[in-house]
Amino acid sequence: MTTDVADEWQRWHERRVASAAAPHGSLALTATHWLEDYPDGRLPDIPGTWSDDGDAVLLTATAADGLTVDGRPLDGTVRLAPDQGPAAAARVASGERRLVVLVREGVWGVRDFDPDAPARRAFRGIEATPYDPRWSVPGRFAPYAEDRTVRVENADGRKRGLGLGGELAFTLAGRELTLQVTVEDDGSLWAVFADGSSGRSSHRFRFLRPAAPDAEGRTTVDFNRALLPPCAFADAFICPFPPPGNTLDLAIEAGERNLL
């Protein structure tokens, strides 16, 4: 059984490497531009004029700008909602680049994914510790009576709200530990955490995504699948830092550690 689990972990790791290295994967992000920082609507190195229209972004361009929307050349103005899917499926393109519309706490932005990004060309892989069953333990999720939002610093230096839906308790290396977690739309959990290895033998913080708990709150806490946050691949991501209480007093020598 352990061999089967280790093999599945290896396939998971290979998928992670392939996803990061894809033409419009995490390594391709070269910039995140917030429209409020550009009142004239002209974004650095991006054609067209981009403006905040309240519940959407207005993009105006001429045929000479070379932008396409939904695969068709843009010559005029279009309203854009946030792109919800992967960057490769973004509605707006400039050649091979994909321009992804996003909104955070009412502030609209545009991300520039370029397959020719230096980070993507320099990528050699993800350093990850081979699967070790000692780092996979049972956990129990206890939801808060009401969802909470805490303000945490993000990788771009701005503070934003991080929604928390409950606590995940588990025992690891003889220690009783807890993490505050977000509950995703599909019921799965998301934790932003640091530990005794952070900033030393692993990135300064990481993500963990346990499966949705069952009716009794049971799930698996598997640090073999600890994830590097997107900002480990590209500085232009705005990952949240761990909320108070999510720095574990234990070195988690498992999962993804750093870029090679």
C-alpha cells in the first residue's frame, strides 16, 4: 500500500512540475498591474487602454494594438469580468501572451503571462522531499460558528482579508497541532502555514490543501503534499502570508521545499 501511495505522490509531483512549466503556468507571470495605479489606463508594456467600470474592466484598443478577445481581433471597446479559469484560457491575448483580468477587494488588475518569461526559461524543477508516510496523519476539522476574516500581509506588501472557516486539528511527531483553514467552494480546505523549516530548508511559507472533511469532520493532513505558493514561482503573485497561529513549532521536512 505504501508503494502505491508513493507512486501516486510521484505522479502528483510530476504533474505539479509540468503545470508550473506550462507556457502559461505560474512561471510565466511577469507582472500584476492594479488599474488604480494607472489613472490614464495605460499599463506598462501592454497595449490598449484599461479602466475600472465598477463591476467590470473596460478595454479599448484598435486593430493596430494587436489584441484579441475570445480569439478575435479587438477594434473598439469590450467589458471584461474576472477570468475564472487558467491563464491559458484568458479572454484577452497579445500574441502568445495572456492578459488575465482579476479583482481583489474591489480593486481591478491585469496579469501578464508570457511564455518567454525569464523565470520559465531558467526553471530546472521543484525540490521536493520523497514521500514519507510519517508526514501523513488523520485530522479533524471543526468549523467556526461564523466565518472569520483576518487581515494579513500579502507578498506584494499590501494587507488583504483572508477568510477562515475553522480549525484543523491533528497529531504529528507526538505533538498536538492546529491550523486555521479556509473552506473552499467544493468543501476542501486550504491552509497557509509556516514551520520550523521555513526560510531555512524550505520556502518562507507554504500551502496545504486537505480534502473535504466527511460528515464527522475527518480528513487527512498530508504534508507530503505541502505546496510552494505561487509567489515562489513569480514575484508578481500576491500570496497571503500565514495568519496568526499558523506557524508550527516543528520543522516540516516534507513536500515541496524550493525551486531548483
